[in-house]
Amino acid sequence: MDYENTAKKILQRVGGKDNVINLVHCMTRLRFTLKDESIVDDEAVKKTKGVMGIMKKGGQYQIIIGNDVGNVFNELNKLGNFSNEVKEVPAKSNEKKNIFTMLMDTISGIMAPVIPAIIGAAMIKVLLTLLPMIGVLSTNGQTYQLLSVIGDGAFFFMPVLIAISASKKVWNKYVLCSKYCTDHVTSKLDHTDEYST
């Protein structure tokens, strides 16, 4: 797949850079938050090489790519610099959003960037369970201890990861808000001995 060409066509067919408020991705999908979904050419997006389908859910315009989603996302980010750019959402006075839909959109938007860290850490924890059972790894060895620290890392710092993601999604003030959120959370993590038994 020509990732650069695919990214250019997708961006053009969703209305261009100026129509994109935010862009993230999960394991298989590009998740756009758009200013105006009505100008998107759905059929053209579906016919784009590398696109497996589309889905509109939770206020997001989702494009299914598959395992290559990360590569396409990187090319899109080069074209639009979406990870560093915050745009104001235009007011929609005549549109009433369902509260449940807004809640689900917020939760999914916060959790989506954190999911890869959770999956990676969980896979390491699974290996740490299986390898000692088949005699490949000793639970007393340094390799086991190192992998255990890495596997626990994502879960240990989960409040920090969620605080950063939430600050970007909810408050849209990434640098300022995430600093205050993470400073507060990490101050608690520095005193974990208070909660140990």
C-alpha cells in the first residue's frame, strides 16, 4: 500500500485539513472528529485503496484501515499536523446532541490513545505467566523482574496516561491542562508507600 497516496486521498475526501477537528486511531481505524460530515464523500472514501469501510459512531467518522492504520495515520499527521493542532469546534445552534452519545464519544476519545499501552503491558504479563510454566524463564531471574517492571509500568502510570489523554479530549488545552493534571497525579504516585500493606 502507498501510505502517502492513501492518506492524501482520505484527507481530500473527508473535506480537507480544515474540516478536521481532531484525529486519533485505534488498532484498525482512523477516528476523525469533523466540523461538517455532510461534505464528506462517503462512496469515494470507501473506494480509496486501503480502506475497508467506514462507520459513523459517537460523533466520530471512523475509517477502517486494518493493521496498516498506524502508517496511514503517520502520513495524515504529516499532511495536517493533527497531533499538535487544536481547532475550535464551530457552534451548532440547531443541532442537539444526545447526552449518552456525547458521553460515549468523550470516553472513547480519552481511552483510544491509551489502549495500545494497555494491550502491550497485558501481553507482557501473559508472557510472564506462561514462560515460567513451561520452564523457559525463572521467576527469580533478572530478566523476569525487568519484564515485570515493564509490564506493570503502563498500569502503574495509568492515571497519568488518562490525565494527559483527558486533558486533550475534554479541555482541548493539551500543554497547560495536562501539566496540572499529571503534576497532581504523579505527586500521589510518588507516595505509593502510604498505600502499601
